[in-house]
Amino acid sequence: MKRISSPARIARKKPTAERPKTRVGVIMNGVTGRMGTNQHLVRSILAIRDEGGVRLEDGGVLWPDPILVGRNERKVRELAEEHGIERWSSDLAACLRDPDDAIYFDALTTRLRPDAVRSAIAAGKHVYCEKPLASDLRTALELARAARAAGVKNGVVQDKLWLPGLRKLAHLAHTGFFGRILSVRVDFGYWVFDGHEAPPQRPSWNYRGEDGGGIILDMFAHWRYVIDEIFGPVRSVVAVGATHIPDRKDEQSRPYTATAEDAAYALMTLDGGAVVQINSSWCTRVRRDDLLTLHVDGTDGSAVAGLRDCWVQARADTPRAIWNPDVPQPLNFYAGWKTVADHEHFDNAFKVQWELFLRHVVAGGDFPWDFMQAARGVELVQLSRSILEAAGTPADLALVVAASLVDANLAGHDSHGVIRLTSYVANVRSGQVQPKAQAQVESLGGACARVDGGWGWGQPAAHLATDTVAALARAHGVGLVTIARSNHIGRLGEYVEKLSRAGLMSLMTCNARSAVAPYGGYTRLLGTNPIAWGAPAEEGRPPIVVDFATAAIAEGKLKVAHAAGDKAPPGAVVDKHGRPTTETAAFYDGGALTTFGGHKGFGLSVMAELMGGVLSSTGVSSVPGYNNGNGTMLMAIEVGRFVPAADFMNQADAFAERLHSSPRAPGFDEILTPGEPEWRSRKRRTEEGIPIPDATHRAINQLARELGVGAI
């Protein structure tokens, strides 16, 4: 290892003696490149040192102490000398063996990154790296699991989230400025000189597929987290890559042929129905507000965001355009837009995330952007989607259904998770589910609407109803939507939680095929008939969600217990003669479930049949004419029409804290608010994986083999 020092610079950057400091050794590998030097070294680590370190809540200071590492000894030495870095090396293995350096940072090319990250994990280093983590999902998941098994903290750069323009755009989206978001158009790129008339502007490996190049691999990792964080989960993607300029010159002016795409064009659909169009190109000439612009259109307003600025046009300010190509355009379409003021201090995006990761390593601060974040349930979603597509479901609908099933598993409700795949495919084969059907909305006037599911998949119909009722509530203060001709819609909590995140209160109920005996009886006359409520909570807090079946146990949970060989809870099942039993098989041999709470659950179940079944024209589950659907009613309330939304959030937060701090009864370690167990489960299972019972695992794999798709 070779070292240089610059005493004057180092001394100038040390924090004041009054603050206790914690040194954090950071191995910075691959920072001789443009991005590594400018953003991670100069504008992040050195900027943090110039400001005296990272401040902690206890008054202490984190002091990053970098060692620069690279394969080219000359480049590393010159970079260290230029910026007064005390330590540098060309021996990565020796650096990883040094116990005094706790963090490994990787800015290598994508092709080289996995091996270096594996070595860092094996050495017990906490790992932070540029995106993408790897060029394929299998390797990314392998690294995520390795980091988890080793117990090292890990993270991936997602700098775009802290760009000032996108922070303003996120603020608009999260405060409801757009109403219902209709579409998002992303334009990114500029003309990157290819080396013929002027020196090449980007390294040649960016245009070589064998070296991990290509704009899809480079930029789609960004678009995924930007879209997910600001607008909602991506449900389907169609993309086309193109190599528009194959003849280029490298850094030594040697001609070469590009083997990776230099442009990509994508269409995405989001949870909720919004459509995203993304144009990414390194061979386009710019005539727009910035090198990156996002144009968002909603029912109540539109916005355009660049790297730093954001402009809005509200519904009331929208001009009435008239198409007339025979005369000059009389309107100045830029005139009706207003600039969004800065609502917070904007620091360098890379530096902000570096500070968060350093706090995460040393002080345990939150850092959700870990290796697994981009791969939550990916394997399971991919398999579920493949099974549904093989059964005849279009790709966009298959992804909605698959994501819903896996989300139920993540939330801890395995009864509504992938265990349903076998019965779902059976319903397709029997003709009960029309896999290609698209749900449609019918306005009933005022604040009311009906969704016709067309006997297709229930989840897409329910998401359409959720988006519709949210728009009605914003327009009228309250909205009510029913769903007819719908198959199983999944976990009701998924939809009321979605409305909670949108700042709305909600109530949802549905009926289902008869499986429950009335209070005092033993024949199947009621569905399990769940009811769910949701209320908004402060961002970052667990959602306030109540979701339960009116039966003593949900039929899906009984199915999970049956698959695992477990007993039913006492009092939850009666056999076909009306005798209480804990044998799950008794239910499938003509028995019935009971209502929870005796006559109270019975009363709620009757109202679910009327509000969900009759109001939607689906019918009562035990009366002739009903045909196995989920008749559904969903209501949403805009809180701000009744009390200021901020006041509601504050009171809800104070109420939750009061519940948490109240005295606990014997046998209880803590008191949780409704929705908090699911919130914790999602976090835990995202990190640790989703447990699948052996019987369910075998059934899914058998189904996958029958349909000719890969098993897990």
C-alpha cells in the first residue's frame, strides 16, 4: 500500500474538538471515473469532511476516512494528490483485509462489480455501491442474500430521489395536487459525441454489451425507483432498445462497433392505471427545459420537472386549445405555467444518500434502499405471473394479480397469497374466470359509480374501483363504487391501505360464496364476508387499516392450516352435523365456519351480503341467482372536507402514541395499532424472505411444470 499526505488540507477538515467523533474507514473502489470522482468523492465524501463530518442526534460526528482504490496505480495516486487524500492503494485485497475500514464502496463497471462486492461481503464489510448492483436478477438476488447472511449493511445509490426538481414533483404527487394521475412522460438524454468530430464523451464500455454497457441497464434502474417512489408500483413494462449509432471511436480514437443499445423507449402501466412513457437516448438533440424532464398529467393539474426546477399548471389555469393548422398558433403554451418555489433546502443528491448510509452503518438510521429493495418478492412475482400468463392471462393483468398475491404474503396474510394460484388456475380451466377480460367503469351520476369486472380477474377490477372512488371523493368529498361480475378480489386491506396512502378514509366490504353458518345454525348460508376500514397516517408511519373476515376464521386461513397439517381454532368450525371440531378436514367434508363474536359477527356478515352483494347486483350468496362472485362496495371520504388534513394526521398520530404507551395486560409485550402487524411483517419478510409451506411449494411447482414454466 502506498500513501501520500497533505497535512494542511487534512488538518483544515477535522471537526472541532468539542464534538466527539467516530472515524469511519471507507474503501472507495473505482472512483477514478467521472461519476466516482465528481459525485462520490468530491461532492459527497470531501464535501462532508469540509462541513466537519456527519452530525448525529447525540451530538457526535461521523468522520469518513477514505482510501482510494483502483487498478491503475498512476490514476489513483494522481487523484489522491489532487484532492489531498491521505490514503490510496492499488491492492483491493489488502484493503479488504484491513479491519479499520468498515465500508466498501463500489463504482466499478457493472461487469466487474459482482465479484468485488462478493469479496467485500466475505471480508465482513458494509457495502454501498453504484447501480445497477448486477446485470441480471439472479446475480443481484445472490448478492442480496449473501449480504443478509453475512449480517452486513448494504445499499445502492438512488440519487435521483434527491434531485430538487424531483423532490418538488414528489411533494406535488404526495399532497394530491394532480388528483388522479393519468400519465407520466419522461424524456432523458442528449447528444453524446461519438469520437469522430470531437473526443468521445462517454467511456467506450458504455456501448459494449459484453462489458455491461447499454442505456437500458444504465438508466432503467433509475426509472424503476423514481416511478415507484413518486407515482406508485410498476405493474407492466414494454420496452424497445435500439443502437442508432453503431460506429464509434474509443478513448484512444480507435474505431469500434457498439454492441449495446444507445437508446430505449418504454411504456409502463402503474398500480392505479396511470401510463408512463419513457424515452432515454444518448443520440438526441435537446429542445426541452432540461436534460431530464418529467411531464405529469392529472385530472386536477399538470407539472413538468427538470433536474432543479418544477412548473405547474392547475386545472383552472388550463387554456382552451383549438386545432387550426391554417393560422399561426395564437397561444403561448409556456405562459400559463407557474414555477414551484423551494419548500426545503436541497443538498447534493449523492451527498444526502451518503450521509444516510453512514448514519445507517454507525448509528442504525433508516436506509431502505438496500440490495433487496429492488428485488422484493421478485422471484415469487415472476413465477406467479408466468403461471397466470401460461393460463391465458395478458401480461399486464397477470402482473397485477401476481403482485397482489405476493403482497398478501409480505403482509403476513398467507391465506390470500400464492397459495391461491392453484385454485385461480382451476377457475380459469373451469371457465369461472375469463382471464383476458378488462374491467370497465360506469358512472351512476354524482359521487357514485359501478365497475363491471366482466368475470375476469378480481384484483384489476378492485384496483380500478379504488382509483375511481378516490377520484370521486376528491371531486365530491365522498365517493361510492360497487363492483359487479367480479371474481376473487384478494385481500381488502390492500385497497383501503392504498386509499390511506392517498390521504383518504375508506370502508370496503364484499360477500363471497356460502361457507359460514348463521348464528344458531350449521348450514352454509353466508360468505366469509370481510370488512375493511382505512384511515390516513403521517408519511413513514404504519397505515391505520382494519381488515377482517366476519367468520371466526377466514376460509383462506383455514386452507393454510389444512395445507400445513394444523388444527382449526376451537369454535371456528362445525362439521356437517353441527358439532364443533378443530379438524380442518371437517369443513371440506360438508361442514361450515362460524361467525366471530356470535351474533355480532353474524350481524356484520348479513350487512356485508346486503351492502356488497345486493347493492352491486351480485346477489346474496345463498339465494338462487348468485354465481360465486365477490359483490363489493367501496366508499372513500376526503378528510379535508371535514377537518384540516394535518389536524387529522396529528390527532391520529397522538392517538397511536397513546395506545402504544398505555399499560399492558399480563402476557403482552406491546400494544400495536391496526395495520401495524402487517407493516412489520412486510418489512421483515422483505428482508428475510417469504416462508412457503411444503405442501404449497409442491403444488405451485407441480402447476408450473404442468404449464411449462420454471419452478422455484
